[in-house]
Amino acid sequence: MWRIESIAREWHTRDVLVIIDNNARKTDKHLAFAFNNYIYRSIGGDNLTRILPVPLFADSETTAGLQLADISAGIMRNYYLNSLNMEETKSSSLYHEKLREIITYSRIVQ
């Protein structure tokens, strides 16, 4: 959550809403309690001034925005798992070239 907080501060954004993929009702209840406990009962949580204290649960199977976030996260994960962020990694496969291209484009858009 500190990464979210730091991005919000960098972009001068207030009232950041955290959206959690809706997996199962019982799991969501535990996640909501853990989220609130962290925000309200931890030293680190006290300093998260830009994150709203109540998360929103949504289903990624039916919400296009969450589907896009899942795809983007998967691309970023593969990028770093394959060490494509390292200068000395020069894999020439089409897959790795496309991953680099997508990451470069996403940095330009930000």
C-alpha cells in the first residue's frame, strides 16, 4: 500500500480508492478486516493519508477496468521475472521484444 501512497503523493492525488478483485465472500470479509486493521491500527497505516480507508470489491471477470489491470499486471510481472529490466539481458525472442515494447509504451503514457 506504500507504493500506492507514494504514487498518489507524486501525482498530487487525494482520496485513492483501492479496488480488490472479488474472489469469495468469506475471503473478502477477511481482506476488508485486514485492510481496516492496517489502516487504523498500525504505525504504517497511520501515515497513509491518501488512501481511502474502505476498499471496494469488484469482479474482474465482469469489470473491464479490472480485466485490463490484470492483463497489465501480468505483463509487468513477466517483464521483471524475465529480467528484461536489466541492461545486460538482451534476449532477442519476439515475446521478449514485445514485452519491452509494451513496457516502454506504458512508461510514455504515464
